Amino acid sequence: MTSDQAQLSSPAPTGEPRSKTIPATPAALLRAVLEANAGTHDPRLRTVLASLITHLHAFAAEVQLTYAELQQGLDFGVRVGQATHDKRHEGILLADILGLATLVLLMDAKAVLAAGGTEPALIGPFWRARQPVRPNGSRIASADTRGVPLHVRGRVVSLDGRPLAGARIETWQAAPSGLYENQDPGQEDMNLRAVFETDADGCFWFDSVKPSGYGVPIDGPCGELLALQGRGHMRPAHLHFIAAAPGHKVLTTQIFDALDPYAYEDAAFGAVGSLLRDFMPDGAGGYRLDVELKLEPGETRMPVPPLR
């Protein structure tokens, strides 16, 4: 017997389980992987991983995935990570263009939607931490930001219509050029971004410029995927809002211009339900947007901004 054969046939050290041969069948392999996952301590993580493993194996079997295709997919995932940094989050963009982010939001909001609450929408990859706190009535566009004036008036209420005083409102938008300020070195830092607090009647208000539709970044792996699918990369004009009030779940949403040419062809699948609105002419060459945000009672948990 050779030394290699002796090592292979020697019993496992005391305290370690003896290895078991896995039958060379897909079903046996899946059972083995699920058994390995059974020791995951966190119950929710154990459930999520078990479902993920099961569906991944079923997906590979259904499409008869080749090893070369698996390597291509793994390389794509690596490049998504490499394209993510403090000014860009390619992972969020991927979840957006696959419709996964909107699906998760809609499932999570099933109860509040049935009760008449505001539809959620994507946070997206462009929300920044430490956006500037501004008083109500402020203009959030810098002096050199040219565009059609937009006057936003909003109100935050609970599902029963009770106004929520002291609610925190985060808002951000693209410039008329179609770029967020973190994408455009020509824009002032934190341009078209703000944090407001609602007054005693749950109201907030500010002045801005009418946003423009824009294309999601296509110079990375997500752009390659869109090209392979033969899809467009445009999003309709919109404003982002996050509303947070004590004793209520945080609402993340967007309000879209219903007349935008891409209103019904959103590359990120975010323009759903009543989030498409008419930006009304104000009679003075600008527009007015009235927004009511209805929050569901519950635990207040702020999401983490993808950008610094």
C-alpha cells in the first residue's frame, strides 16, 4: 500500500465526522448541500439560504447550464463588485434593472397598499449620506442650475390621515442635464439634494427645477447586460423621497412625470401604480407638484445610503 493509499484509507481523527461519498446525481448533490446548510445558526438566514440553494440548482438544471456559462456569470458578478465604489453602486443598479428591487418593495408593502398607503419605489444607487438639512421653502437647486422652476408641496400623514409633524424627508433628483451631482463635476456638491422636517400640519415645501429623464449608467457590466437583452437604458423624470416618522415604517418612493416619453418604459421598472403624476403648470412658466405620503405604523428603520 502506498502512503497516499494509507492516508485515504485511514480513519478520520477523533471528534471529526467520517466523510460520506455523495452519489453522483443532481438530487443527491442537492440533498448534501442542504444538509450542510442545516447547521446555519440564524433561522432566517438558514431558510433564505436553503431556498436560494434549491432554486439555484433548479435553475442550472432547467437551462442545462454549462461550466463555461457558470464562469461567465461568476466573472459578471466579480465585475459588478469592482464597478461599485463610494460614488456608484452597480449592485443596486443590477437589482433595479432586473426588477428585483421593485418586487421586494411591493411584497414588503402589501399590507400598506391594501390600506391605501403610498406605493414604494426604488432607493436607487444615487442617494447620498449626510444630505444637507434645509428649512422649508428653500431652493435646493444651486444658483447656476438652469431649468424650468418646480414648486413642490408635500404632506406626510399616517394611514388614518393624521398629519405627522416632525417627520424627516430626504429628497434628491437629477439635474435637467440628466445627471446627479455626484456624476457631474460641473455641479455644486450636494446640488438638488436636501433633508426637510415637516411642520405641525405634516407639511414640507421647497423649490427646485423640473427634473429630466436620464439613462442609467451603461459603461459597466449592467450596461453590457442591457445591450445583450436589446433593452433601452432610460428612466423617466422623477424625484426621490424618503419619509421617516417615529412609530411608522420608513417610506422610500419616487414621483414620476406622467408625460415623460419614458414614463411607461422605465429601465428600472420603478414607475408603478399611482407614482406617475401630472406636473401641473403654475401659470408663471413653471410647474407645481403636490405630494401626499402615507406612512404605515410600525418600526422605524432607516435604510443605509449607498453613497457617501
